[in-house]
Amino acid sequence: MAAITLINSFEVPVGRDDQFLQFWKQVNAYMQKKPGYLSHKLHRSTTPDTAFRYVNVARWSSLAQYQAAHDAGFRELINKPEGSAFRPHPFVYEVVHEAQAGSGSTATAAETVRKPE
């Protein structure tokens, strides 16, 4: 099983940051307890006029575990009225290439690109 990355972009109206973060933290706390959850980073746009003001990047052990985490408890949380103003745009990705600064790698992009399994 290959790890996957969830990239979930949120439409958050200007002036609703505090409400969004409170709602998001509730859902995130639930998901962190699920098998297969690895990590997340929530990003905020540096400009208020961006369509997707918040972007969550989460890592999961596998697509199956990510899908299983979206159970009845998850659906109950996201369907709360306080979350209705924050439209999500979730998509799942797999890593096909990665690098780090100072790694000293001389591999070409073709050598480091991961092929679909």
C-alpha cells in the first residue's frame, strides 16, 4: 500500500477565519484518531482575495484507510450547520517526484519520478 496525500482547498469567506478554524479543528481532531492518519499541514493564503484561502495537506498510509476514515461520525461532523459556509474541494494524490534542498542528489528527474503501481 502506497501512502497518499489529501489536498483539500477550502472557500472561506473573508472575516470568517475564526469560525472556520474552530470547525476545522473539530473535524481534524476526529480524523487524527483514525487508523492510517500520518500528518497534516493547514496552509493559509497570504492574500485575502484568494479563492481558496485555506489548504489542508494531509498524509495517509493508504487510500483504503483514508476512505474508511470517512465514516458516519465524519459525515455527522461535516454536516453541522456551522460548517456549511466553508466549501471544501478535496482531492487525493500520490507522490511522483520529490527532492530536498542540500540532498546532494545527482539523480535526474526521470530517475526519481515514481511510476504508478
